[in-house]
Amino acid sequence: MLYIYCPHCEEHREEEEFHYGGQAHVARPKDPDACTDAEWADYLYFRKNTRGWHHELWVHAAGCRKFFNITRDTVSYEIKETYKIGEQPAISE
Amino acid sequence: MQKTERYSGFGLFKHALRHHENWQRVWRNPTPKKQYDVIIVGGGGHGLATAYYLAKKHNITNVAVLEKGYLGGGNTARNTTIVRSNYLWDEAAHLFEHAMTLWEGLSQEINYNVMFSQRGVLNLGHTLQDMRDISRRVNANRLNGIDGEVLDTQQVKALVPIMDCSANTRYPVLGASWQPRAGVARHDAVAWGYARAADALGVDLVQQCEVSDILVEDGAAIGVATKQHGVIKADRIGCVVAGNSGVLAKMAGFELPIESHPLQAFVSEPIKPILDTVVMSNHVHGYISQSDKGDLVVGAGIDSYVGYGQRGSYPVIEHTVQAIIELFPIFSRVRMNRQWGGIVDTCPDACPIISQTPVENLFFNCGGEPAASKPRPVPVMYLPPRWPVGKCTSWRSPSPWTAFTVAP
């Protein structure tokens, strides 16, 4: 069971209160119509799928319902940090 | 090379007389050469099957299978052994049905009992929309020549009397799709059987040989670097590394449209025969069968997050057990013995990628892992015919490289 610290509620809560939102820091292209097919596909389908430290988006679905980011090891599942949207992680892979 | 001894009832009897002391080693343990025609990275069910059919159907025997652990010790050992071909879309249906026909003659072909048991698979429907989808899928299957029937609640009850088919459950069983030719096969035996058959044809199975890099020159793969045996060169390289496809793709310098998630399963203590078919439910999300040894084999959903940890999360266990107990109240006091997670490389459309890659002479079979125990015999049929010329169009149309890079 992941024990996740919500930076908005400032509390540790169990994994079941949260929903996973995929890789963090994936910016939607500003002008999708100007994208090439490859750029658009890259945005839609291609993720880092990192083995190791992974920045990912979570939402506190059964709590404050706000989004935030987690840096988590995808092998040991250790959570290194959680930080609010707009903030930068302390660890960069 | 020593001739591989043929397994038979008579052979068993003969060996019994000698107290089973003279059985031949099942496969050799060779030191790899410096150069092969084909290197296959990954000694699981798919990799070993690919090696076997390369040798058998295409007479390419100068082949090495490089496995970082031991044969069949990865996700091949971590699935729930179900084999079925009742898929909706033509491409998937053709792939899995082709595999099904191979499964049907597999034990004879490779002279190894893979314990393939066509005990049928039920996919339950719990809502009206489930039932509409089931009708659609069964009709699509029948148009593709795949056996299938739509059953109502009474027919389901007749097949599985111990299942709670009453109207008093939270998600009543309204019916099911039924594929009689589907069933289960012993997952380990498939890997061992293909390994033995490939070895007999001269394929080098190299265990404890971890690939640390894929060597690319002028946009073409020329070999691999390994931790234990240095550089091994090859004309063509196939990667069949469920759970680590993305890691190997990065070595070769491209990305795959897949993410890796843990998918867990568990088995109970062995009990007397009680369930003689496979029951799957997508709606309450659990699936269950009983192995020949007697333990209940229960499968679960994947964890939502990316993970390589080969273990699943606790909430998924709880949800799965709830689903199973809801369907089978009789199992509420069965104790679970073991629990584990396999890593599934999941494509956005949950269909496998069996294809050449942006790197010349490098091929991947990945991304179909939630369903990967079913098409194990297949990679072969799709990959190798094109390997000798270094070209492999995908069995998918459009190919994954265009499906995920060209907007619809």
C-alpha cells in the first residue's frame, strides 16, 4: 500500500484515496492544429515509462480533489517527494 | 551434439526400471559464440517459441536466446495460464485464433506435455450493456470462424453450479460468452517444451546472460553487449522482453508507445476438484480457474501506476477477492497460498506490437502482455518469415509505428 503525502491536505493518506494520472509534466501542445502527426502522437501516446525515479501526476480523489506530483521509484515504489502543480521536483531523474 | 531423447510412455517405463537415474539433460548449457544469425533477447515463452519456429519452419538454426535469469522465469511464470481467442477486432481475433490452432497440436509437435486443457472460458455479463457487447463480440468471433456462444443465466448456472447466479447479488449474472475451445495450459511447461525443442534443433539457450546494450551502427542493429559474455554480434536481433521492452528500446535509441504496470495473481491452497472451467468477469473484475494440482488460480486487474516491482498493490487484492467471493460465496474460507505480480507492457490499445522497429534488423514483440499467454506460439509466424530479408511488416494494420504516429 502506498502511503501518500498530499501537499494540499498536508497529511499522509492511503493509496486508495488517490487516483493515478500518468507521467507528470506532459504539457498539452499550445496549438494542437499546428502540430505534426508525430508531435501529436508523442503527446498522446509516448511516455517515458521510466525504470527508476519517475515524476507522476496524482489526484486526491477522495480527499481535497486537487492534483499534485509525486517522485516515486518504479522498482522499489519508494516515494521521494510530493510537490504541487507548478513547482519543480528536487530530484531530476 | 547429442540426439534429444524422445519422451513417451514406453520411455517412462524404461527409465523407471533404472530408478530414473539416467534421464538426459533437457537442454544444453552452451557458452555463446561471438556471432549468430539471429539473437533473441529474452528466454520466456515468446522468445523460446520464436527460436523454435525460426529453426523449425525457417531452418535458421544459428540462433542464440539470451536470458538474464533462467528460462521461463520472468512473466511466463507469472501469468494465469488462460488461453482463448474470442477477441472482438479482426486483427486480434486472427492473431489469437492462429495461436489457438497451434496450441491444439502443440504437445505432440514439441513432444512435451504442455497440459493444454480445453475446458472452456466464460466471460460473464452483469449489465445490459455487457450483454450487448457480448453478443457483438460473439457474432464477430463467429464471422471470423471462432467458436462462441451467448449463454443466458440458466445456461451459465448449469455449467458452473457453484456460482451465485441469483438476482440478489450486487451485480447479478445476466449471461456470458462461452468459448468451448478455450482453456488453460501449464505456463512453465510451454517454456520448457519450446526450450527443449529449440535446443534439439541446435539453438543456443544462454542463461544468466544479461544484455546491457544494443549496438547500433548506421541505423542498423549489429549486436548486443552483455554483462557476462561481452559483445555478441548478430545479423538480426529480436527483443521479446515483456516488462522491460521500454528499457531495451531506450538502449537502441527509440521509444515505444507502452507503459509497464504490475498485474497480479494469486493461488489458493489445493482443494478437491470443484471448478472445471475458466470464469472471467470484466465487470466485477476477477478471473478464476482451478489447476490440475487443485489450487484456485485467481487473476486481478493491473495497478494503475507504472511499476517494475513484480508485486501488486493491496487494494487490487481486496477488489479481486471481493469479486471472486461475490461470484463464489463457497470460496469465502479458502486460504490463499501465494501472491505475485508480473509486469505487463501495455499499449494504448492493449494489442501487442509484433513488428520491426525504427532500427534496421531489430524486431520487437511486446505490448500485448495482458493477453500474452495466449499468443505465445505466434510470434514466429509473424516475425520470422520476414526476418531472413530483414523486413517485417506488422500483423497489425496499420502497423504500430503508424498507428501511434499518424493521427486518425
